[in-house]
Amino acid sequence: MKKAALFTLLALATAGCSHDGQQRPATLKVTQAGQQAEIAHDPQRIVTFDYGSYDSLIVLGAGERVLAVPGNVPPYLADKVGRTQDAGNMKTPDIDAIAALKPDLILITGRQSESRQALQALAPTLDIGITGDDYFAGVANNARLLGQLVDKSAEAQQALSALQSKAEKARQQVAASGQRTLVLTHNEGRFAPTEHALIYSLLQAPRALPLPAPQPAGTPRQRPLPLDADAIAAARPDVIFIIDRSAAIGATPLDVTTLADSPLARTPAAQAKQVVYLDPALWYLSGGGLKSVDLQIDQVLAAYSR
């Protein structure tokens, strides 16, 4: 799940023209979380560990510049990665394989934080993960950043305008339903409530459980505690969205037949057939991109349209 990393971009030099005839900088200095990276404008050899950034680059018409992605590719991108190479897995990038590609830009998220130093030795490396409270601002910031880097700013703004309009209409539909919503992540037979920003923040779905108390500044982020089936039933959600982490990472997926005899079957959601199993790879491995957010909105709206 992603949240809005803030970037500051500074043009360092001017050389050449963009596709619209305007002068363009030869390099860009990107300041992120107090750290700077100097990136060649219009990079042609990109390695990304963030599927959302990959789908945004495809929407912007720059997908062919991506040379490598992690091996566990979500199905919605399966027909796009034919010529890309395997960059390793999410937690352990294949440094040697990436070095051989001679990239001029590497995009990462927090999942690759332990490898960041090794990746920075190969090419300018940006953490493109989304943080902060305003989810769409994070999506927009990333799309604009990518658009500026690959000389596709106009395309990025056009795609964002369409996505924002779609999100606003979806928000109205979700609000009109009045259905109290619970988002759960399944992992190895256990369920934990998930604060998925697209559902609760962007689409503002009514909550079946109260918003968790904010953590004091500077304290380590705590993982949500698992909920047992009785606690889920007591929340009486009208809609339950389930993200199967186990399935997304190749572990044993949720056996949905076991839920028929559990207290979950007593929830209004189950009785109205409103337990929705979201695409595990799209929701757990990806998100935050121009295409992935569009697809996620469609999946959520399908539940409220039943």
C-alpha cells in the first residue's frame, strides 16, 4: 500500500529542446527527504521496482524505456513486460543483472531500502513510494515527476485530469451507497484491518471500524493487529474488501470455502454477497500509478454497483 513523497526539482543546465519545441534542462536535481539526486533529463534506460511507476510510464508513452522490473509481475502488466529483464525480487534486487544494463535511472520504494546504497552506486536512484495523508496528491506528484523526467509533462497532466475526474465521480457513488466498509489483508490464515488510502482517503468509503488512533511522532510504525472472525462480525460491515497478501507473494492463498462456517458469514456483507476479493497482485504489489489507480477504482466501484 502506498501513501505522497514530496520532491523538489531543479533544472541545472539547459541543452536541446523538448518534443514541443521548448528548451529543456540537460539534468534535473531531485531533492527528496533531504537527499539529492542528479538525473539526466529524458532518461532512456530505466530500472523500476515500483509497478505503479511502470504503469504510469506506459500511460505516458515511455514504457519501452523500462529495461527491468522485479520478477513477480502483476497480471495487469503481464503483456507489457515481454522484453524487460528480471531485476530480482522486491526485497533482494539482482545487483549484477542491473549493473549489466547500465541504467541511467533506478526507481525504488521502501521495500528496497536495504539495497538503496548498492543501487545508488549504479545509477541515480529515487524512492518513488507514496507517503503522507493525501493519497491523490502523492499519485499526482509521482506522475508529474515522471512526466518531467521523461519529457511527457503534458501527457501526465492530461492523464491526471482524467483520473481525478473519475475519482470524484466514484467518491460520490461510494458516498451515496452509505455502506460501511471494512478492508482486510489476509496473511497465512489471519486477517488484519488495512488502512488502504485509495478506499478510505481517495474514495472516502464509510468505515465499519473507527480510524486508529494516530501514533506519536517519531515512534516506529506498528503493523495492524490481526482480527479474529468474531471481531469482524461484530463490526457489522456492509462491504468487506479482502486483499490476499499470501496469494500475492506466492504463499498459500486464502481458502474462501472456510469462511462459510465462520462468524464472517453472519456479517451484513456476507449475507448480501458483498465480500469482495480484490486482485491480490494489483492491490498488494502495485498501486499509485496512473493505470493501477484507474483499475483499483473500477474494482471498488463494482462492489458498490451490485
